[in-house]
Amino acid sequence: MARPPAVSIVRWVVIISIAITALHYTDNYVSIANYPQPAWIQRETIILAWVLFTFVGVAGYMLYKAGRSVAAGVYLLVYSATGISSLGHYFSSGHSITTKMHLFIWTDAVVGFLVAGCALWILLSFPRKTATAAS
């Protein structure tokens, strides 16, 4: 069984993710007409998604700090979609992606995978009960 991550590691991963996603989502909000994305994504969608995802990430950290590892791991795995979903820009057409956009998209995605890795680390290091043979 792997040793679970320190609370400070989880805290810093969440803080870094919040900062990186805030930059990307803000740029997407400001430059919405230039980002390739589905038509249903509007400025309000961007704000709402970031706030909701960030709430889930902070809740995941708080759950981990409180010792609720499984719930924390699940919340953080959901939160990782904040960054990983940024790769969706590459599946939409209609706009060319600038160097700045590439930087925001890939930084956001890498941090999203970092959050997912942290969540899996938590979940895989959680002690499991073993089945005992009935006598």
C-alpha cells in the first residue's frame, strides 16, 4: 500500500490549479469570440463552471484535511476536469488558436492531470478491508 500524500501537497496542488484555471477561464471569458468552443458555452457558462468546479476542488481539499480520503479523492477527481476539459478547445472548429491560447490550454490541462494524479494517489493509498474466509 502506498503512503498517502501529505495534506500540504494536496493543498498546493489545489491552490496551483485554482490559480492556473482562473487565468485560463478569465482569458476565455474576455476573449470568448476568439476561442474555439461549442456555441452553448457563453460568458455566464464560463463563470458558473469555474465557480462550481473550484468549489468542488476546495471541498475535496477540506475533506482530505478532515481525514475523509475516499470522498476527497472522488471530489478531486471530479475537480480535475476543470483543467483536463480545456483540451476540448482542440475539438471545436472555427477559430485559429493563438500561442497564448495554446499556453493556457496546455498549462490548464497539465495541472488538471496533476490534480487527477493526486486524487488517484489518495484513492489508491486508502487502506482497504480484506475479505476473510467464513469458518
